[in-house]
Amino acid sequence: MSTSSRLPGFYRQTPDERARIVAEQSMLTPEELAILTGESGLTPALADRLIENVVGVFGMPLGIAANFVVNGRDVLIPMAVEEPSVVAAASHIAKLVRSNGGFKASATPPEMIGQIQILDLVDLPAAKQAILDNKSDLLAAAAQTDPFLVSIGGGPRDIEVRILDDTAAGPMLIVHLIVDCRDAMGANTVNTSCEALAPLLERLTGGRVGLKILSNLADRRLARAECILPVESLAFEDYSGEQVVTGVFEAWAFAAADPYRAATHNKGIMNGIDPVVIATGNDWRAIEAGAHAYAARSGRYTSLSTWNKDANGSLHGMIELPMAVGIVGGTTRAHPAAQVALKILGVEKAGELAEIIAAVGLAQNLGALRALATEGIQKGHMALHARQIAISAGAADDQIDAVVQRMLQDKQINLDYAKKLLEQ
């Protein structure tokens, strides 16, 4: 059965109806459907195997962003997120983009960087040259730590050496081991390889090895996505397409020039990226660290995305950022819900997952910029936030909609007013 991400009226369905639709499209088994709906899945017993001192499990809402077309393929996007409006905004922008060809995305080879710190060196240039002269032997030694990875086409690719002349701890040599991790995120493999090279590097250089660990600035493992929206497709309510294009461009220019704005601009991008990373059992903290470090790679923190008006007046958006995600190993393989999320996505390679995530980040970014440049961010956000307020005030299921409608009508969206309405 082919998957269509175009699900008209999906948001009007009940959670059970939505789950059934997704299960049918993704050909989930009854057991997988039960995991999707939270009836089974991560138990305290399994959680106790994953981390330390477990006392229970913590749930997050799992939504499906609809309408996405990435590289010509319809994709349903599982998103684990607590913030209102995120799933709705991504779905809405994806609907606009799908009618104009969808998102085009790409990813570089899945190469990660392991860092080995060498201290107490008398002659740093000589030590650097000794390492480079023995590169082939070092790569061979690193390859022995994971023969299976090598057998499937991955493994160590290169060794680079950097000299840090001036640090608080004095001069030091930093060795970068480049490893193709294939469909894994690769942290364990890279760290193991770095530790294996430590004694060899000490013998070659006469120095002392300090840290041996991968870098989360995975700037050799990038994901890119872009989209083009004709000006007429962006018009809505009282706003012309030209106004929207100009407003988005001006908002992006602000973020590109000012780190205070760029931090919030990029947070909006990560609003789309993190929920997919979490849903698939990947390390969202590593993705956040890499993204923000990459945004500052020029020496000044700036926007991860770019928005411009092309020769036809259309809005052209692009994004590029490190995307070290995997579909095998670690929590991705151990967490039942992560496996279901990957099945819904229909990805077969880690690079494909990275491409989809980049597209979601770009969609989320445009959703925020479009709102900020026109009606303001609060109009749509507060309508959804009002539901959380009503629930916090103690509204029962059959009271929530009435309380929300009244708060929006009276423009008083706060806990005290919600409680007052419930008393009435």
C-alpha cells in the first residue's frame, strides 16, 4: 500500500481514528499499533535496562505531521513534542510546499569525527608529521575495532591533525579520526576507535593522550533541504503573497545579522527537528549541540536557514546543518516506539532520515517566520495554548472546548480566568 501524507480533515479525527489511519498507511501490526497509541511499548522494566535509577517512564504527546513530500516521496512525520502549534505549523507549510514540488533534500556521507588530545609534546610540528607519516597504519588499527562496520562499507576514512598553540592548558595536538558510520549514529564506534589509537599515538609522538571522544560538531555529516513557493501561493486573509515574501525575507535578514534574534530563529527550526529526533530514539541533545555550533562556525552566531526572493519573485528557502542520526543501534533499536516511528517514516538509510528531518526544520522555520511577519506568533499559538490552560485549570473532557472558546472570545487566556469559567 502506498503512503499518502495528504490527510484532509486529519486534525478533526479522534486520536483512535488518527492512529488507525496511520496504522493502515504504514502497515503496522496490531502490536505496533498498540505501541503507537501508548497501550504498550516502553515499560519500567525495559527503561531500567536503558538508563540508571529508573522509577518509571515519562510520556510525551506523539503527533503526526501530514502533507510532507520529500524528494518526491510522501512521508508521514512522527513528532514527539509538548509545545502547541508545532505539528500544526509544520503540516500547514508542508501543504503549501507539496503543491509546488515538495522539499528537495540531500545528505553528505555519514562521517563522524573522533578527537584525540595529545599533551606534553616538545615539538608539535614534528609530532604532527609523525602521525601523518603513519596514517595508513593508524587507520588499519582503527578498522580492527569494528570489522562488521568495515564489512558493510563503513569504517575509518581519514586522519587529520590540528595544532592548538594557545590554550589555558598550554599547546596541544588534536587528532581527528574520520569514521563512516553508515546507518548508525556512531558514537560508540568512534569512541572505541579513538581509545584504541591512544597508545599508538603516545608511542609515535612521545606525548600523553588526554581526551578520546567524538565531536558533536558533525560538520562532515550534513543534511540540506530547500523549497520554492510561488508568490501567489503565500497569500492568505488580508495579506498578499508579495507581503509574505517580503516579510519572511526581512525576518530572515534580521536573524542573519543579529545573534539575539538568530538564537530564537534557530530555536524555531529545532522545534521541528527535535520532535522527529526524539520520536526515532536519536540523541536530540547531540543534534542541538551540533546545530548551534554550526550556526557559529564563522565566528559569529547566525541563522541556520536562508530565505530569498528569486528572479520570479518566488520565495526560496534553504537549510544546512549537521545531522548525526541513525536507524540502527542504541535506543533507536531498543525503544519500541522508536522502531514504530521509523516504520511510519519508511526510511531505509540514515541519510534519508537526515534529509526528512532537515525538511521538517525548514518547514517549521517558515511557519514561524510567516506568522511573525504577518499576523503575529500569538494568534495561532495561543489558540492551542488555551487548551493546555483549560486542562491545567481542571477542565474535564466535555468542558475543555467550551472553556477554550470563551477564553479566546474574551481574550483572557490565563489560568485564573479558566478557573473562574469552570466555577461558573
